[in-house]
Amino acid sequence: MAEPHNENLFAALRAGFPADLDRAAIETETGLVYTWRDLERGSAMIANLLASLEIPAGSRIAAHTDKSVEALLLYLATLRAGFVYLPLNTAYQQAELDYFIGNAEPAVVVCSPRTFPWLSKLAFQRGVKHVFTLGDDRSGTLLERASHFPDTHAIAPKRADELAAILYTSGTTGRSKGAMLSHGNLASNARTLKDYWDWQPGDVLIHALPIFHVHGLFVASHGALLNGSTMLWLSKFEPKWVIERLPRATVFMGVPTLYVRLLQEPGLTRAACAGMRLFISGSAPLLIETFRDWQQRTGHTILERYGMSETVMLTSNPCKPQDGDRLGGTVGRALPGVGVRVVDDADRAVPVGEIGNVQVKGPNVFGGYWRMPEKTAEEFTPDGWFKTGDVGRFDANGYLTIVGRSKDLIISGGYNVYPAEIEGYLNEMPGVGESAVIGVPHPDFGEAVIAVVVRRAEAHPEEAALVAALKGRIANYKVPKRVFVVDELPRNQMGKVQKNLLRAEHAKLFGA
């Protein structure tokens, strides 16, 4: 167990384990059952392996692995051993991973056996000393090596302000930024949500989210671990798998796309949801139609909340009836201990009901961007508030509505897509003079990515060839669903591309 005053996040999570360590902690769709003792022992063995590598304090451990319970154990082991966890989206391709590994300089990279041939080469070229494999079927060199180590481990002592994880969040211009989250940031948010979302003894979570970003890794996993709750673990989201498990569960977390897909299943009934306590949605705006359809179909009201990679959770609709109603189209009130304000461009508060820039402050707010002091300074106000880049308004009861984004961020299926990054790749392609990437309404993904490219003189770039070239370089969710080739882009008098006109022109492309 933890030493007194050890503020290592793992110590906080470990304290939530039940007294009976032989109870089921995680059950997978293949029927495997992991007890709490398995989590304790497995994380200890991997932590001992990491410690044996004699890497410097504060070393980053990068994980580009498929979702598995062992991948979660790697995260817990990294915290436990006192290193810094660096989750990388499994959809990332070579050019993206080269940047992340070059920027974060991890001491260890763990990847899936199928990506090892090219990813290990890239990692070694970037100076990484240790590359392990981890398959979603309990295969790979990480577990083989860890199996030779003791299954007990003293939790590394950490202060609350020491770094626990780096999450890359793309900038609206240029390359991704690494948001640095401390043990204190993550522990404070997990404890706040445990109370605010009224986690109960006996709660069971359906975990159907990926574990490379805030929602699945921190919000969902931390919630269950801190509460000693069983997780029904799905390697991927399959609507039928979720519906089969609803009668055994009490809590489900999803992005809006998952709720849309569940509503398409005839098996989603009031009877199937009778034992459920809480449905939570986040990572993208939930359409009011989805909110109402869910209420009508299941008898449950989805709780929508708002957070970011840099801050974990910021606001939430109420969970307990005495705290108020859940209002569709809003992300609720500021969480206890979190400051949220809506201001004008001079950082002055705007009146209730008026739209302004959303800024936040609190123990959950990150310490800055990895090796980007100037960018960090830009993103905080002189009085210490973080500029989220979102635009919103408060109602008279303190409920926040996010009305848009101050920059051109596209959220497709719950994933953030930054136009500037895709435009950078398109603009390098033969025959392309320039490009504009926008999001347009899509009935399934919320927003779909499309690109409008200007052909160079005498050139004839083709849509299929451009899409194929992008697929080899960037994650699939970033690849435009359509590419239109034009002679020129609409511009204002200052020469700035008028993306609003492009959005209007293509708004009905997917019938939304």
C-alpha cells in the first residue's frame, strides 16, 4: 500500500480497490475475468520491469497499443513506477508517430506486434532505447519480460504537482501540443467526479471507449477503479455487445455517435435499461434530437458534460435530482472546485445569456504544453485562467452551453480534427496549390471532414488519389470523406479564405 502522503495517482486509485481482492474487477467480451488481485500483481510486475531498465526519473513511456486490459495495466504500472504515460491514438500513422516520438523523446515505446516492424525502426532512429510489443491477445515481449519480475512493488513516491501523463492535442495551427497533466490534476478530478456523479457501491461500468484519450482512460477507468467497481470491458464499441450487457450494468459512458448507433438497435428498450443508473455523454456536442430520442426510448436522461485534454472534466449536468435537472443542449454547471467564466476579448465577464470566450481555472487544469513555454504563456490570462478556445454562454441558473469553437476545430465521431494539419499534408501533394479543410454536418459523426483543393496550373489532381495518399499518412478519422477540386477558394478583402462560405456551400452534402 501507499506510504503516508504519497500523492502518486496510483496510490489514490489503489486505495479504492475493495477489501476482497479476489472479486471480479474486469470482465472482457471473450469471457476473461481479471480480479483486483490480478490488477495489483500485473501492474506490479510491469512496474518492476520498467524500473529495471534504469531509465531516468520522469521518463516518458509511450503506448501505441490496441485496447486491452494489459494496456490498462501498462498505464497503471507507469504511474506506479513514477514514470510519465504517453498514450498515442491507435489510428496514428507513420508521419504523426514520428513527430510525437521526436517531440516527447520517450525512453520506452510499447506497440502492437503488427506495427513493430516499422514503428520500432522509427523509434530507434529517434533514439528510443527500449521497444516492447503488446498484443490485444495477451501476446508480446512486454508481458514475456514482465513475467520474470516479482508481483509486489512499493509505489514510487510522487508529489501532486509532478507529471503523470502527456496527452497530445492538435493545435488549430501547426503541429500537436503535449498537454502535461500532473498526479494532482488527475486525482482531484477523479475524486470530484466520484462524488458529483454519485458513484455507488455495486456500480458496474460498461467500458466501450478507447483508452488513448481523456474520456476512456481517465474519466471512465479512474471512476471505476476509484470506486472499486467492476468494468464490463469491450475491446471496441459494438452496439449489440453493449445492449447485451445493460441488464448487468449501472453506468455507461459514450460519445454522441455511440448513442446514435445504439438508438438504431431494436434491442434498446426500457426493459433493457431498467437497472441502469447513469448514461453520460461527452467529447462532442450531443444533438438535442438524440437527447430527446434517448429519453423517450429508454426512460433515461443522458447526462452531458464538458472537458478537454488540458483540463479533464470542467462542467457537468447534475447527477442527483436535488442538484437540478439535466438540460439538453447544455453541458451543465461548473464542477465543484472548478472555475468557469465567459468573457469578451478583453477578458471581461459578459452578461448572462451573452456569448463569449470560455476560460477555466482549478486543480484539474494542466501545467502547460510540453516544451512549449511561449505557447503555454499565450494560452493563459495574466490572472491564471486557461483559454479553452471554445465559445459559449451561461443561462440564469449557471448552466453552460457551448455554441462553437473560436477556431476551426472539427469534431467527428468524438475525435478532434484540426484542419491546419490535414491542409499541411494536402498542400505538399503533386498538383495541389492550396487547400481548405472544413467540417460539415453529418447524421452519424456529427461533423464530417471534407477538403476543397485548388489545382495548380495544368495539373489535374484526382479525389481518389488524394484520399488514398492521405490514408497512408494520417489517422482514418482525419481523412476527408470528400475532396473537391476547384480553381480558386473564396476570400475576403484581406485575402483570408472564407471557410464559412465553403461550409454553407457544402452544408447539405450528407443530407444533414
